[in-house]
Amino acid sequence: MRADSVHFKGHLCFQKEWSGFDTIKPINVIIGRNNSGKSHLLDLIDELSQVKPDGRGWQYQYRGVLDEESLRGGFPDGNSGGELVGNFWHYHGRHFVDAEIRWEIDAKGNVLKVDFPNNSTLLESPYSEGSTNARREIIEQIVSKPTHQLNGKLFRRLLADRDIQAEKEMPDLRLEANGIGASNVIRRFILTANPQYPSEVVQRELLSGLSSIFGSDGKFLGIQVKHHDDEEAPGPRDHWEVYLEEKKKGPIPLSSSGSGLKTVLLVLLNLLVVPKIENREKSDFIFAFEELENNLHPALLRRLFRYLEKYALDERATIFLTTHSSTALDLFGVSDNAQIIHVVHDGETARTTTVSAHFDHLGVISELGAKPSDLLQANGIVWVEGPSDRVYLNRWIQLCSEGTLREGRDYQCAFYGGALLAGIELQPPEGETGLVNLLRVNPNIVVVCDGDRDSEDSPIKDRVERIRAEVENIPGGHIWITKAREIENYIPGSILAHLAQASDKPSLPDPGEYDSFFPRKGTSGESYLEARMGRKHYDKMELAMQSALRMTKDIMTERFDWEVQMGKIVARIRCWNDGDDLRPDVG
């Protein structure tokens, strides 16, 4: 019988309240204040990973769905007689297949409080009270030794108090939770001729991971170990130390490096090297990393978290993170691959809550000592004219980032209202003129404006020219004044033909650069909508929603300046989130 939901109590600070996990996801973030009990919650995961959990004297509350295989073991087909009355399977067991069940197990291993939340009368037999009791006894036997998806996994833990130091050569390859053994493991992989420990795992895969996570903060060209073998050598004698080579710096000993670099290195050793040592698939591991934010810049921490999420998905591994950093909630709070578990201690006992709603997020933010504006506002804003423009930009960012950038996490779209641009400015405080200053909302900005030109010689509106000059003075800012008349002109004719749904229009030409897409009062000539699609009106939001779904990168690439501008916008958003230098020439 497999349990999907597991909660416990009776362990250290978790004494009175049921605490645990409704489900397990690739990334599981345990968040809360210092000393709230986050690390102790990992002990439950350690226990669940055992092939045959012994319970540790804790109390458990389980939830799961009864499967046919387990039920047939308790209610064998062909057996009959006794208190059950009739054929065990056909009269009894088959009625429980796929039924959701909830039960508890006390500190001595006794099954308690078995119930079926969706069918409270399911245990009741129509034959006799004795038959009902017999049903209950068999169900209790089935659920007395529950399994879990984590059973048999290898549990790896990295403590908050960790370090990498020079070490003597040791025959055992063992990486401890506090980092002891790291130098010896790296030494063995680099120097040994044993094919079980290939050097490329460290010198290529690990090094690549370091460079990916550090981004522009560190370009690592090589990793090696050196032996302190004389009195004049740095470090303790007869010890091996790890050296990392960076561009223009040469090999630097880890003893001269910061704690942040050592943290990332220890994470990568667990993810990439330990599976080789254990000769197990990466999917066989549960990795529990405690307080990775210690000594890491928020931008570096975000890159590390993204690396972990990609690793968990690619390798089908399971990762748990304990943290009191709001960056984790910012990044994983909107991810379908992650869940946030909030640990609270009221002075007597700790308890857990799965964070799922907006107001749950607000409560967690407050506990972490942050303001809602620190977290719920994205790292940058893409200012667009209105709601339909947002639909296009979100789709285009998705296409150009291959789905890696997401509104609400990496950026946020906001509306400035078209002609209302005349009452808006983007100025540093000392340059304000009294207009509404959007720069005060967030200094990381992209502005998208319709060109609104009838021909190549038509001038750009004065208010747009003013905003362009202001944005170009903002480090890392970017403005896209569409080369085409308006954003709808970028919709390919092949998509518009599909939306027209007219048999006499199997294909349509692409809208021209200066075509008036929608009918305009006081202008002569038919709009594209009238002349090509045979319509006088098309709701802007409906058009955006229907056409965006059919857009692909291939068919959008040739549309005017779309490819160049979207490349620049995606580059800006990546800079906001990766913490790279936001110079005006980025992208």
C-alpha cells in the first residue's frame, strides 16, 4: 500500500501538530524563520528514504489510494467463509479499489483511525457487524506497512555549516554533510586511472556547472589539486588542496576563496560526483540542501536555484531546500515543479503549511522580514500600451526564451495606457518634472510603443520621442518603438487567414509595415481588417488571444524588426534576474 501524503509528530520540535508533506515534487522548498524546525523536518524525508522505515517511535498520519494489487493480497479471490461472508474479492475487496483512505499509526506501530474521506460508509458491510469488523481488520493490515515514492532512495544532506578544506589522502571516498571529504574526492577523480572515477566528471561537468551558475561573476577554466609537501608550501603539510583557475587570475586555492564558491562546489559534488561514487542513477537520489543562501549574492542564488530545478527535471531527482530567503519563494512560488512548505514555531511546537494562495505568500514574506514589494514585484517591468499588447509580448518572450522566462517571476507586464504616455516620465529623482514617474515603480524597464507612422517619412510622435530619450539614459533600459505601424501588423497573414475562416480566403498577405490594421475615423481607405478579412470590427483581446496561440518563432522571425527587438528584450530580462551588468549595450 503506497501512501501519497505523510505527516508526523513526536519528533523534537514537532510534538503536538501534524507536520509533513501532502505530496512530493521535484523541488520542495522548506521555508521559515531561523530555529523554526526546518532542518528537523528533513529527518522525516531521511526516514521515508529507508528501504524499510522503522518508524523511529514517531506518530504518522497517512493518506493514499488503495490499489488492486494490495487489496487482492488482503482479499484473495476464491477465498470465502468466516466472518467476511461470501467470496472475499467479489463481495468485499473489489469495492475498495481506487478508494482514497486516511489513517494513523501510533508510536508503537498500531493502526488507528482508518477512514475514507470521500465515502464514510465504505467499511460497513451489508451482511453483518462481524463482516464489517473483518473488513476493517484486513484494511488495517494492508495499510500497516505503507510504502512511499521515496523508499529506497539515497538521502544526501548538505548542512548549513559546511566548508571545504585541504585534506590528507584517504582511501575512502566519502563526502560528509559538512563538506569533509570534498578535497579527497576531487583529488581521486582528477588523479586516478580507475575508470570508475572518470576525471571528466570533475574537470568538465563540474566545471561547466560552476561556470553556468556563476555566469559573469566567474569564468572557471580549470580545476586541479596540489600537494602541500614541504615546509614552505601554503597550508598544512602533506595535505591536498583544490585550486580553481579563473581567466586572468591563474590557479587560486580554495582556502583563498569565499564561502559562496565552496557552497556551490559542494552542491555540484553532491549532484554530479556522488552518483558516480555510489554507482547509482541520479534519479535514485534525494538531495537536501540547507540554507544555500548563506554567503551567496541573490543573483547568484537565483542562478543556483534555476540550475537545481533543471537538474531535478532532467535527471528525475528529488531536491529539498531549507531556507529563510525570500528569493526561493520568489523563484519557486510560481513554478509548477515546486512546492513551498512553511514551517512555523509558536514557542511550544512547530507545524507546517503548504503555501498555495496569494495571502499565504504574504504571511510567509512577513515572517522572513521582507515587505510584499520586495517579493511580489518582479525583477523588472515591461511597460506596454494595453492588455492585448501584454498577450503578444508574453507569447513572444516565451518563444524567444524557449519557455524559460515567465511573467510574475522573471518580469511583469504593466500598462501605461497609450495616449496617457504624455503624462508619464522616466527620470531619476533629481530630474523629475512633476509627471507620473514610472521609474519609481522599478528601475529595470523595457518600454514597448507603437510606431504609429503612415510612411517611412512620417515623424514619430513627440511624446514617444521624449520617452525614448529618457529610456536611453537609463542604464540597462530599453525601448522598442515598433518599426511597423502597430503591434497587430506583426501578425503573419497565415494566422489571420485562419482567423478569417472564409473559404474564399485560403491565404492572406502579411500586413504591410504602414498598413492601418483597424478602421480609423477620419481616414480614407480601407483598413487591413476591412479589405483583407472582410470585417469592420475585431475585439483586440480576442484577436490577441487567438493569434498568439498560433505563433511560432519560425513564422515570426521575418516580421520586420521582431527578431532583433525580442532578442534585446529577452537579454534585458535575463540580466535583471541573473544580476549581470545592466549596461545600455547589453543584447
